[in-house]
Amino acid sequence: MHDIRLIRDDPEAFDAALARRGMAQPSGPIVALDLARRAVATSMQESQNQRNEASKAVGAAMGRGDSDEAERLKAEVAELKTTLPALEQEERELLEKLNAALAALPNRPDSEVPEGNDEAGNVEVSRWGTPRAFDFSPQEHADLGPALGLDFETGALISGARFTFLRGQMARLQRAIAQFMLDRQTNGNGYTECAPPLLVRDESLFGTGQLPKFAEDNFRTTDGRWLIPTAEVSLTNSVREQILAEAQLPMRLTALTPCFRSEAGAAGKDTRGYIRQHQFDKVELVTICRPLDTPAELERMTQAAESILQALELPYRKMLLCAGDMGFTARKTYDLEVWLPGQNAYREISSISSCGDFQARRMDARYRPEPKNSGEKAKPEFVHTLNGSGLAVGRTLVAVLENYQQADGSVDVPPVLHTYMGGVTKLIPSA
């Protein structure tokens, strides 16, 4: 959500920022609604003052015996009493329209974000690891996986397209990857483990930006709740409608949860295999911090996600997304793209974003800075929020299968996972 004062004070700068996202002068309707609302609010205040003055004058007129004047003033008060509710209703309606218009606008890109309209404008920041040289033609996971327990047919039979049933050693490998990630983010990277709700209210999805614009990408229950598309929703909203003490920040949270996405906006993409599912597991990272700490926290969170790929010895590259390719709530985003030899391509496995105060304004999440002088009480300010994947479990499973595959269809288990696999070091294909 944007601060209306910033738009009001400098609409040209606001338009220039959102022009980088391909939007043409969005401040126009916003400023018009704001002017109309403030005009009605002014009329309402003037009418209230006029009513109060007339009410006082009634008593004075009666005190001096001027009954005609008293009756005239009573009629004026009565008329104002009928006018004010109409003005109040008009002000409420204009405010609702203004808030709806503001809620539909994406976040402003950070000044460090490169120009660009789509993924072609993204900038490679760095690479880690060297793709393995195979002495055979590596398979894609969708061809390699079924003999190892990645059962697409049963998943589709039970639930339809984009669902998968994992069996035996494959199910254990996915659990091992997830537990390793969670342990690394808590024990190694200092995130606090959480077990949040998987069902949330409208207000929560609005707070993190999925509503109202992306409703079709999410699953709604018959009682009006929503299945979380990511634990970002639950973790970030854990501070909604609160005023935190500065000493509580930064707050670094993580959770391993199932995630649910209808993928309505991704029709036709990755329909084959385990890349894009309606249900998948993910270790989410969320940070709540002071505004001045945001740049450092973004780098810290990105390194926390990278540490998983490095421990698994999976080659990847880090991309800085351009303005036109960032998510709705993001001001700056890094994507980590893991190397998949079966596809001979880098594919996204984590997206790490700083959102500034955009989500905090939607959630009314604030903190109170420590006073500079004793005896003073500082005014609350909006927190900043960041979120990222640390990592997407299913996509990491895909990367392990493709990078560690052997010519006979078996897959070596990365050394860091041996303990989590109970000493199993190789997945063996069924006959």
C-alpha cells in the first residue's frame, strides 16, 4: 500500500517510479479521488461547525426572548442533521474507492533495480559452482523420477493434474531435504522456527498483497478462508495490527509448510514433471526490521538461501530482477536459479524480496523507535518486511535428481543428506 501523502506531494515522482513497471500516470485517478474526498471532508467539518454554532445560538435567542430567531435556528440545525449523514456516507464511499485504487497499485522499484519489461531485463549478479560434465546424456527428472518413486499417475488419479504421489525412497529424500533446510535456517542462519496456520482470512492475504488482485491464483475454502500460497502470508501477518518495540527487531522467522496455488496465472507452464504443482512444500524466510536495516537484511536472507544450494553442491546463479519482472509487493528482488542438466538450463528455485513498508501499511504493522532523549516517546513508524524461499523443497528435489543422476538411473544422495537419510547414500530404480 502506498502513502497517499507521497502521491499528493509529488505525483510526478510517483508516476516516474511506476512507469518503470509499465504503468502510465497512475497518480491521476488517485489524486482526483483524494481531492474529492478531502473536499467532502472539509464540507462535513464546516457543516458540523455550523450546526454546533447554530445549536449554541438557539439557546441565546431563547434567552433573549427572540422566538422567531430560535425557530429559524432550530430549522437550520434540523437541516444540517439530515445533510451531515449524506456527507459522511459520501466521504466513506470516496475513501473506499481511494483505498481500493491504492491497493491495486504495485510497489515502487528500488533505485538499484535495473530497467526492463520482463525476464530479458534481469541482470546476472554471480554464479556458484560448475555444472557437472556427464559422460552420458542426462535425463530430465520427469523421465528419471518414476522408477525412483516419483509417481505422477497416482497423484493425477487421486487429485488431478499438477499433483504427485511420492513413494518410499523418494518420499524420504524429500523429507530429508526439507528437514536439512529447516535445521540449517534455524541452527545455522538464526531464524526462529514457527508452525503457522495453513488457513488464513481475507485480511491476511490482503496484508501480504495476494488480495485483491491475485485471488484466482489461490484456493478458497467453503467457509471463506484461504489455503496459504506460501508461509510468507502467515509469518508476515504475525505482526499485523501491532506496535513492536525497537528491541524486538530484527525479527527473523522461518517455517516449513505445505503451500497451495491454483496456478491460474501460469496456465500451460511446466505441466510436465514436478516443477509447478498445486501443492508443494517450502521453507519460507521472513524478516521484520527497521527501515535502515533493510539493505543488509536482504543480503543476509539471500546468503541464507544460497547456503542451502552450496551445502548441497548444486550449481546456481543469482539474478537481480528488473522492474518489470518483480512481484507485486517487491521493491528489490534476487532470484536464485539452480542448474538443471536434464533441461540444460537454469531454473528459479528461490526468490528473495525486500518490500519496504508496502506490506506493513496494508497490515498496519509498526514499531516504536527508542527515544533519542530520556522522557520522550517516539512516534510509531511502519516496519519493513522481507521474504524469500529457503528453499522450495520440490524444486530442490528436482535439482538433486538431475545433478546427481547416474548412467544406470540411480541417483547419489548429496553427502550433507546422508544422516537425514539414515545412512542411505543412493536411490536405486525399481526393476
